[in-house]
Amino acid sequence: QQATAINDHKAYGSKFQWGRKADGHELIIWSDIGTGKGKYGLTDVKSNEPVNTLFIMSENSPKDWRVNRDDTLWADEFSTNNVCPVGYRLPTTGLAGTNKEWAVEVGSWPDGKRTSVHALASTLKLPKSGSRYRISGAVRDENVFGNYWSASVQGRYARFMVISSTAVDPYRRDYRFNGFSVRCIKN
């Protein structure tokens, strides 16, 4: 659903590992008080083509859920693992690729304000949805941060936008096996 408050857990969404298709690993069970846990279990076995719904975690480099890195999994609407509906794709940060939708979105907010209040007031209604941690698989930081993947990558990292009470940064990067929310945009 569309968020009605910055801590609206019904709008937090799933927590995808960057580039991974919607295979169940992303599903979160949210409690009535807005805390979450993964619907399915965890594994430390990396796979280019996971055969189950387990969240892949590891402390080892390159900190990816895959054995072999692939920068094209979410590159556009026609990418192998696109998690968006037909006609939609993930936005980019502009640091890789030709578009920069996250930066343009944040730049369109009134008076250059960039906080979680403005993220919620935007047309995207972005709450502080938290993330799923790559080492333990725990869902954490709900109502503290909102982390939203982009299609952009930078070396072994993937780019995302982070929202907090004091700032919004559309140019962040992190390891690809963290679980972050996604928001799709129309082509």
C-alpha cells in the first residue's frame, strides 16, 4: 500500500538482495508494531541461480549473493531478474548508466529539503522501511532509515538511496547481498 506515515510498516515492502529476482527471499513478515523478520530462512551458500527462497548471507568478499557478479540483472525493464511489473524498472542514481532518477526525484522536492518528512510528502510516499542485514539476515532499522535500491552499480557495490530524519542521499552504495526495498518507475 502507499505509505500514510513515515513508520507505516504496511508500506515498507519486501527486502530484495540487489539483482535477485522475486523468489521469496525478499518476503518479510511484519508485526502490528512494525518490526519484521524474514518469512523464510537463511543460507550461507552463494548461488548464481538460487533454487530456494532462502536469504543468502555471508561475511566473505565480494559480499554478493552470487558466485559471479552480474551488473545487468536489474539494468532495465527487460533484465533477467527485473522485479518490476511489465513497463516498469528500477530507477538509477546517475553515477552509472545514462539516467539519474533518484537524484532528479530528490531535487524536485520543495526548497531543496531532503529529510524523511519530504520523502513521505513526495509523490513516491517513501517511508523509513529499514533493511535486511547481510550477515545475520535480521530486519533492522525500521523507522530509522529507508534504503531503496537503484539499478546502478559501481564495481562490487550497488547504488541506493537512503532516507533518514536528517537527510536523504540518492548516491549511496553498499554490498549487493543486503536486503533493501525497491520502488519501480514507469519507462
